[in-house]
Amino acid sequence: MKNLPQKVRSKKLSSRVDLTAMVSVSFLLIVFFMVVGELSKSKVMDLSLPDYHSYSCGERVISCGGENLSYTILLGGDNKLVCYKGLLAVPTVPPKDITYGKDGIRKELFKENKITLDYSARLGKQGRGIAVIIKPSKDCNFKNLVDILDEMAIAKIDTYAIVNDFTPEESKLLASN
């Protein structure tokens, strides 16, 4: 008898599907959407500026109250720092050059905040400190901006804002000194 070819049996394939890759992709998508959702939330800084009521009569500016609560810091290039209290036209504290650090701007912030807290207490507005307006110029470097924000935290200044619009007088003041 001849050898008959034997039937070749087909191998049964597994009916299970490997979902390892799908699980990895789903976790990546979940993480991606969580990060995008967190980054898309708007970050808002509360800003509480003093009430300014200023009226101009020719060249004279009459202001009512806000100049005692605001303090402006101008940041220039080469670690330059100029600050004044009130309105630039009629400052409560005239503009002056000052340095960074504990004997410079920090000491000034502590002093002016204490004066303003005392002034607010006399007006019956307990706990209202100075509102600091930080104005970095185009020549200011990022380190100086971070340094001044650190000084705000150290001096416990609650109300401050970073503004980038310079008046021509402030630009001249920063360039002159």
C-alpha cells in the first residue's frame, strides 16, 4: 500500500485580542486631555486699584485720595529701579532711584505699606495697604521682574499689578537718571 498523504491539520488561532496597546493609547489620551483642560483655564490675578478722581484745570491736576494708596515702580535696563508714590504730576513721594534688596526696595515697600495702612486705618478702611503698580520697560530683563515680584511676596504686598504702558513722562524719568 502506498503512503497516502496525511491531511494537514490547520492550526487553530487564538480568538483573544491583545488590548495592551489600546490601554496605553487610552491612558495617553486621558493625560493629554487633562493637561489641555488645565492649561486652557484662564489664569486671573485680582487687581484692586485705589479710587482715582483726578481733574485737570489747565496744567494743574487735582486728585482726591488715590495718590496716598498707590506706589509705582519703574523697572529699567541695567538693574535700574525708579519709584514714586501717588501721581507722577503731583507725587506724594517724589521719584527716586533705588536698589534691589533688603536695604533698597524692600525697606521702602515696608515703610510705605506701613504708612498706607496707618492712613487707611484713619479713614476707617482697616487693612488696606498700598497698591503697587510695576512697570517694566522694554530694556528690563526677566530676572529683575522676578526679583521685584519676590520683593512683593517678602514685603507682604497683597495688591500689585504689572502694567506695560509707560507715559512719556515716565519714559523720560527712567531715561534721565
